[in-house]
Amino acid sequence: MSEATNQIREKAAELVNRISSDADFKAQVAKDPEAALVAAGLPKASVAEFIAEELSGEVSGYLVDQCSLTCVLTSCTITSL
């Protein structure tokens, strides 16, 4: 894996943690994901992939009220924990 790829993955992991711990940043990402992520340092070319992998709510199963998982979803369904 290239150094550039490693740096992008490290930045993506940092942003996932920031989204889960920083309410203001989470709101910015919810409002305009591309602008917020690029401003936070994720390369624009990587934003679409990041959104698809980290911010999509494409999980199916049963609805979990008051989910304890830290993610940017306002509601989610989990197939297993």
C-alpha cells in the first residue's frame, strides 16, 4: 500500500473519531459532507468513497432505539452486535 493511501486512511479514521466526538463537526458533515470533509483535510478525490463507506446508513436488520454505537446516523438498524 502506498504512503499516500496510508495517509488518506489515517485521515479518514481521524475524521470518523472526530464526527463521533465533536457535535459541531458532526452537524457540519450532516449539512454538507463534501465541504466539511475537504475543509477538514480529506482529499476531494477521496470524499465520495469515504461517504459511501463511513457515512452511509446501509445496514439492515432491526431498528435500535438509543443506539450506543458512535456514528453519524440519526437512526440505524443493526443485524448483529
